[in-house]
Amino acid sequence: MNLEEYKGVYVFAQQVDNEISSIAFELLGKAKDLAKDLSTDVTAVLIGSEIKGLADQLAEYGADKVIVVDDPELKDYRTEPYAHALSSVINKYKPEIMLVGATAIGRDLGPRVSARVATGLTADCTVLEIGDFPLQAVPGQEQLHNQLLMTRPAFGGNTIATIACPYNRPQMATVRAGVMQKIDPIKGAKAVVEEFNPGFTPDNKYVEILDIVKSVAETVDIMDAKILVSGGRGVGSPENFKILEDLAAVLGGTVSCSRAVVDSGWKPKDLQVGQTGKTVRPNVYFAIGISGAIQHVAGMEESDIIIAINKDADAPIFDVADYGIVGDLNKIVPKLTEALKAEIAAAK
């Protein structure tokens, strides 16, 4: 493999029902940063049926070029035709870096594509940067520069691993939703659009879709919330989450939780914040009865304002909090809720 042939940062621009998924815009934002470090450009790979009209949106969020693979066989996501499409793009255009969102689709697609193009894949990354490999120079070993360093939680979130793929291309990663920042859209931006179709011949590996049933989510996506009231094991019981729900209701916010709460069966996984849950960036984040383990902090430290309530004055959560209250949450939270109710009533 001639590594010098591989150029550019590519993003799989996931779309569902001809609507680009938010993760695609997040990846384009990070791709711009990586491309700047490498003095190269950003290409979005758009796969689907009758989707060429979406290219301008990708340009507004940072794509310099959009490769469109448009075919009726790609109308709905199926592993075989999508894997064929993306691996064919990689084999033809030879990207140096290929980023895929760690969504249900991306987690299915990424490993299959990496196997077909004979490269590695680092899954569920939370940090991407350009740097040297090995990270520290080793006597007698060449230190390679301008490598993609891919950081992800390992061993259930108990440690952090930084991984490189120095001898194969492309360097591939799936990236957790919510951890990368979109750029502010550049209205009117245009990208170079190139159509590419490797040809699709259905065979016995093509799944036949008989029906698509869209379910209605029963819980709010905490990644979209502007105000989160998050509880940990210190809340004491699932019943005690009622006082957090009351606070969230007054503020127009959403309740979320730590991994300990999910492990205890008090709340569903969809509400978990942290390395093994979701990464959130609300305007205000209440950390109530949460000690502040590094795995949890990694999922919420980018919040605009962090307010911690904990009876342990030495809890690590106070190290990242903008405001902290030491005391019994069972007394503090209801009083806070009543005070806010009074303020809102007075304002009306």
C-alpha cells in the first residue's frame, strides 16, 4: 500500500428518508479541523436515492466536495449495497481519513467497509486529533508525524485508549454523536459535486425489506435538551427522582442520569450521560447526587453552566462545576424548585 496516494478527510454523510442526520454535520466540523492540520480538504460522501439535492447543505457545514452515490438500490439502508457503495468510493478516491458516525447505521457499516478496504477501524471515538505516533518518541523506532490519533473509552469506560493506524489507509473511525461541534452554517456555500456509481447487482446478500415500521420514542432525546437535571446514585431511590422531575418541569428542562442510576434499573439507558451513555452540551446542567467520576464528566463537561448539588464537599463534580451547593439534596432541590416557581410567578 502506497500511503502517499491517500489524501483528504472524508465523511460519510448519513441521510435517512432524504434528510441528513445531525451526526454528518458534526463530523464535517471536526473534519475541517483535521483537514486544516493536514493542509488538505474535506469531502462528504452522500449515499442514497434521489439525494443530489442535499449536497448544498453539506457545503454549508464545511464540505469542499461532495461525492454522490445515487441509485434506487440505496433508497433505504441495507448493509450490502451501502457497504459496496462506500468501499467503492474509498478504493477509487483514496481518502487519508474516513469518518463515520457511530449511529445504528454507522456501527453496522463501518466495520464491514474497513474489512473490505483492508484497514483498521477505531470504534466509538470521543476525541480525534492529528499528532505523532508513538505519542512519545521511542529509541530505535521511527516516530511518524501527521497521524490520526483516535481516542475512545475502553473496558466499560474505566480507561481511555488512544489508537493510531499508521501503516494502512484510510485511517477509519466511527465517532460518537454529540461529541464534535458543528460549524456555524455558511449560507450560500457551494461544494464541488461529483456523481459516482459503482453499479449494483442484487444477489442473495441483499436483504429484502418487507416493511418499515417507525416507532415513536417515549423519551426525549437528552442531546437536544437546553436544560438537563441529572441525578446520580446519591438521589437515593427511583421514587426520589420525583423531586428532580419537579425541578425540570419548572425550568422546562429534561431529566437525565448517571450510569449508576441506569445500572440500578432506576432509569432507562436513553437518559444516561457519560462515556458509555450520551454526550450532552446543554445551556444549563444540574448534577444532583452525582460524584463526578471521569466517565460521567466526559459526557457533560462542555455544558455552558454546570450546577452541582452534593453532600460531599470533596466530590470531584465540584472541580468542573460553575456553581456548587454542599448539602442534602432532599432539602435543597425542593426549596430551589419553590423559589423558581415564585420567581416565574412574579415575572408574570
